[in-house]
Amino acid sequence: MKRTRQKRRGGLGREAEQLIWLATGLAESGSRAEDRYWDQHISTAIDRVLEDGDEDTLNAALDHLYSAEPRGYDELADFIESRAESAPRVSSEHDVLLIAAPVLAWSRYRIPTTTISPAVLANLRVHLQAHVLADGVKLALADFLFSPDQLPQGYCATAGFATDLGRAAIAGRDQRIPASDLPETAQFLSDTRYLLAAIVAPKGEPLFRWQQADGSRDQALTQWRKQGGACLAPLLPGCAMEVVLPEAYFAASRQADKDSRPYSIRASVAFLGAELETPAANLRAVIAPFHERELEEYRVGLTLREKDEVVHGVVWPLLGAEDETSDSPAEIEAVLRDCGVTDIVNLEHRFPLEYCDDCGAPLYPSPEGEVVHAEMPEGEHGEPAPRHLH
């Protein structure tokens, strides 16, 4: 999840001003002792705003700090995320945390969002507790595999979801999600699905296996890929998939965003290899930067070698602190070469962030330096695939 702010118009309210003052104080603190003062007060202020459901106040404070005090912005963003995913109102005796287990998937068919059966939930629970969570941690799973469009929207909604799921964890039950209440999801060739859960432990006790002497993140991920991936695979029929380490909700979501970029390129090359019956060495990639007010993303147009028509495209968004000084083109080129694509063109001039007026799909760079619609060659058999990779 890239922390990108767009300036909103209007004055700052009293609570937004207080959040700005507290975050600035924390950013300027020179000791752990002073930190503790700011930590306590900013947590209390954020909890009050989250409980009131006042998303506008949080955004107004973040918008102001983003341009006026970047260090304060980072402090406030970290605290808002932490308080939203930790459901502090659930229990004074327990630490509660909303976690996500992202799954990267691609398919030329629809990537499902689906209710998870009790039997599959039971298997997922076993493997999460065995490989990811610390001993004795209680767990409640949401019984749905979510698309990005179906996740809680905003900090206040996330806090409410974490609170409900945290209460379910303390009560020792999973959480039923009415599928009819969820929005429709956009369809992409490559996308992310999310398993959500709340975990609960006595205050001060470890939550994750890697917090214990016999565990590590690498071990947890290896075992989760093997065991958890096998449980999740039947939920995604017809899909190639790769799991991401289950983590705190916002951290896992950001890692999924990061991992999805090279995954989308690999998926695109594999898809074209199958659809066009051509090896990766017969493809050409055109990489170009796309700007709005500033550099927002790189787009990769894929063509058949020696041909100019763009047959497919991939979007590589900038995340976090990445900007024009980041060497994203080199990262993209390294992934392409690892996939077997060696004919790579880097365009350096600025392209506008344009989309198709009819279908809304991104426009991609062509070898001639134009932005065009990606179109698969006519005459291909089978069900049409989505036009681009997410």
C-alpha cells in the first residue's frame, strides 16, 4: 500500500491540529523517555478518532504533514495503522492484531473470491498455529478469500473489522462474512487475494513464531508456502499462485503490493508463452515512465519480437519512498531477463498517465515511443483473458 497523499481543500479541525502537534513532537523527540510521553498521547487521540469513525480528521492531518513535516507524517501514519489493526478496545488484558495472509495469483480465467468452508478453515488454522503464530496464540479467521476491492476501505473501517474479528478470537470462534454484502471485484489476469484473521495473546507475550527462539521468518514462510499453500490451492482453481508471509495487516498488504510487481511480469510472460505458443526469447519488452504531477509508475508494453503491436502490458507502480531516483527500470529489466526476455527497450521521456476512454485499461508504450492499447492477435482460441495485469 503506497502512502500517497493528495491535498484536500478546507481548514483543519481541532482534532486534526492535535494529531499534527503530537506527531511533530514525536518526530522531534530526542529520547526514549520523551517518546513514551508522545506515544501514549498520540495513541489515545487516534483511538478516539477511530472510535468516532472520523476518517476525514485522520486524512486531513496526514495531508498536512505529508508536505509540511515528512518525519511527522511517517510517525502519524505508523501510529494510525498500528492502532487500526490492533483493536485496543477489545481487551485490556490481551494484545490483539489483525493479520493478512496474501496470495498472489494469475489465471486466464476469473480469479475467484469465495467463502471458505469450515473444513478448509480448520486446516488453515492448524498450519497458521504450527508455522506462523507463537505458542498459545488464539486465532479467529474470516471465512472469505477477499479481493483488494473487498477489503475494509479506510482506517476506521479497518479498525471496526479488527475489533469484530478480535472479539471473535477471544470468544474462540471464526467470523462469518456475508458474501452478498461485499462489492463486486474487478477482474485482472494477475491479482492478489487475502485471507484475514485476528490473533490474540496475553499482553507482552509473543504473537508470531519468529518472536520465539526456535523460529524465524524464513522458516515460517517456507512452511507456510508448503502447507498453507496446499490448503489455499483448492480455493483458486485454474490459477497459478504464490503465498506471501502472513503478517500484520498493513505490513502484509505492502509486501503483497511489492511482490505482486515482479509476479505480474512473470505471469505475463508465462501467459503469452501459453496463449501465443512462443518462448520468452521471442518477446520484446518496452519500459517507460508514466507521470501525473510526478512519476507515478512504469508501464511495460510487451510485443512479439520484430513486431510493433503491443499484445499485453504490465503496470509497475512506485511504492513507499520510491521516486525518480529509484532504479526501477533496472529492477524491471532484471525480472524480464530472469524470465527469458532479452530484447528490452528503455524509453526515458515522460509519458502522461493515460487510460483507454472506452474500457479504462492502461495504455502501454510501443517500440515507436507511442502509448497504445494492448491487443492480443486475432484468431486465438479459448476464452478471452482480461486485458492487462494488475
